[in-house]
Amino acid sequence: MATYLDFEENIKKIEDDIIVAKTKADEYAVTILEKKLAQEVDKTYSNLTDFQKLKLARHPDRPYALDYIRGLMTKSYEIHGDRHLADDTAIVCYLGFIGNQKCVVIGEQKGRGVKNKIKRNFGMPNPEGYRKALRAAKIAEKFQIPILFLVDTPGAYPGIGAEERSQSEAIARNLFELSDLNTIVISVVIGEGGSGGALAISIGDKLAMMRYSIYSVISPEGCASILWKNQDMVETATNALKITPDDLKKFDLIDDVINEPLIGAHRDKDAAIASLGDYFLTQVAQLKELSDEQRYEQRYKRLMSLGSFS
């Protein structure tokens, strides 16, 4: 059963009417209602606020990392464990093919349903998750295999155990190692890119975002709590943070915005998955035309330009 957000009420009503018309076999009514639905979708989704885009990025039906992995990869094999402590299931690593391109895909997985969300720690990795991601990335580097990172987390897990096992060091280590990794690295924010938990697997040659994803140094709730000590200011914080793909592209903080269906990836997962796959293969083909030195120089300039302004 589809989950509707507060601004989708008109869409829900029209879709309910379409179901009734189909039950009655009223083809004329179905045709009229489908046209009306297309107009309503265009009207609603062409004028979304940043706060509404935040809600879409967190939509419970939105495709997660494993949806993309299962939809894109063939002959895939999962890589487990960090070889230090544990196998953190909030991060998944797969070796396989996208099209004819051998690749390693590393993603943050939130989980669906209560049991699976707990198993995946709600997509908040522990230090061993980031160490597993780095281990898989090093395997890819050794065999010159392109890497695709799928970013989708509210943030790294802030628990006492994670801090005891050096959460900050694990994130910092990834930033250091991935920036110098000698293979093609492409990162895509597919949903919620929160704080250092997202940054730890978004360093590479290209950083892109799906149309309805967000990427932020802090959650809007955290920002509202710190600045105003008032959760009612979440929408104001969302607007101030500039966390949407369009804003981040304008400030040159990301490279590209990947189109997903206008009505959202959660309504047409196959189209969203195909768009991401096409983007990855296109970028890999372009980056393969560069020498290692040219690619390193391009990556260095991109990373050093972050936050610069005049």
C-alpha cells in the first residue's frame, strides 16, 4: 500500500477515484482521471519547497541501497566484515557487474520493517561499517575496479560503543584514504546524506545526487535544536541549510543531479534505478579516457575547491 505525504492528498484522492473507475470498468472516466492525475502531479511536484523535498528524501518507500544493487547488479557477491571486529549491516558491499562493467558497490542500507531497521541500525553505521567500506574499496583499487558509493544515512551512529571504537577516526581515515584511492570512484546520494556519516563514503571523482535527495552537515532537526532550541523551526532550518541538489549544484558542492521520475523514485523505482545505472556507466566511460595523473589532478581540484568563494 502506497504511503502518501501531506502535500500529496489531491494525488491520493485522484488515484483512489481511478481505482473505483477501473472497478466499474468505466474506461472514459479512467482516461479523464489519468489526465487529471498527470496535471496534478506536474502542479504539485514542479513547485516543491525544500521542506517537502526533505520529506521525499526520507520517504519510507524510497528505494534503498539494496534496491539499487539488486536492480542494477548481476553476478554479484557480497563482501562481509572489516577484519577487525564485526560485520556492520548498516553498510553493504557487493562485487559484481553493472551492465558489462565490473564494479564494487558500497552503500548505506536503512532497512524496511521494524526487525530489519533494527538489524541495519536505521542506516547509521558503526566504525566497523566504515572500515568494511574502506576494505572493499581497497580491494577495488588493487584490481582497478570502479567503485560506486550509495549514500543514504541520517548520520554515523552516535552511541557510546561507536565512540569507544573510534567513530571519528574511522570517518577521518576514510576521507584520507578515499581521496587518494587509485581507481575510479563515483558517489551518489540516493536519499538522506547526513553529516560525517555521509561524507565518509562520498569522496571520489564525482559526487551526484538524485533529484529528491538531500546532503547536509547537520539534520534540520539538529540545526533547529541548536540555533533556536525549538523543533517548530525545522522548516526554517531546512530552507537556511540549502540541502537540496539544485542549491548544492549552484554552489559547486556536487557535480551532477540525476533525474528521477517527477513523482518520485518511490513511485517508479525501476526508472530511478535505471537513471542511476546509466549515470554510473556514463561517468566511468568518461573517466576511463583520462590518465591516472589527469584523474588525480581533476579530483584534487574538485576537493580543494569545496567551500571556496569570492
